[in-house]
Amino acid sequence: MAKSARPQDFQQWLRIARRSTYSAILLSEKLKISPRQLRRYTHAHFGCSPQYWLNEQRLVQAGRMLKRFQSVKTVAFRLGFKQVSHFSREFKLQYGVSPTDYLVWNSGQKNLGSQQKHVRAR
């Protein structure tokens, strides 16, 4: 078994997860371990199945990517969702708001932040 397969380096697992397009099967292949061994590791270290953990990480990444790309469709496809509607449902389950509402809210926060900086500079 490859030493890198052990989940001690969380950031390394995240990098490999991204390169595996958040697929448990591809992740196990890249880690050079069996899907069953991957299941054992994720249950032991993250308390969930490999795909559940990957889906959570993908949605964490979604929030950051929405801020960067400002496009629900772009983020959905970059994260490997085949349908924007599926991405939107999963995002809303995770964050409690739709990706579009998140973008609107985030845009308002940026404007508020720039106004506050402007006020402080006076």
C-alpha cells in the first residue's frame, strides 16, 4: 500500500480528491488502494463513506469557487456535476441557500466591504 494512501495529510487528500473529480473509485485508484480499503480509511478518519466525504469537500470548494467565478454553471461543471440543477440542490442542502442567492449575498458583502474601507479612509 502506498504511504500517501494514509489520510494523515488532509491537504494531500484534498488535492487528490480534486484531481479525481470527487469520485471514490478514481480516488482509490490514484491512492493505489482498493475501494474497500478506502472505505475503511474514510470511516476511521472522517466517520463517513468515501463518496459522502468527497461530496462534502466538493461543496466546501463550491462556496469558494462561486466567489471566484461568479457563475453557478461554471462552478457546477468544474466540480463535476453533470446537471446544474443537481449542483443547486446539493448546494442548497449544504448551505441553506441556493447558489444564486449565495452569489447575490456575497456580492452585497463585497459592496459593503468596499464601502466600509472607503469610509475608514476618510
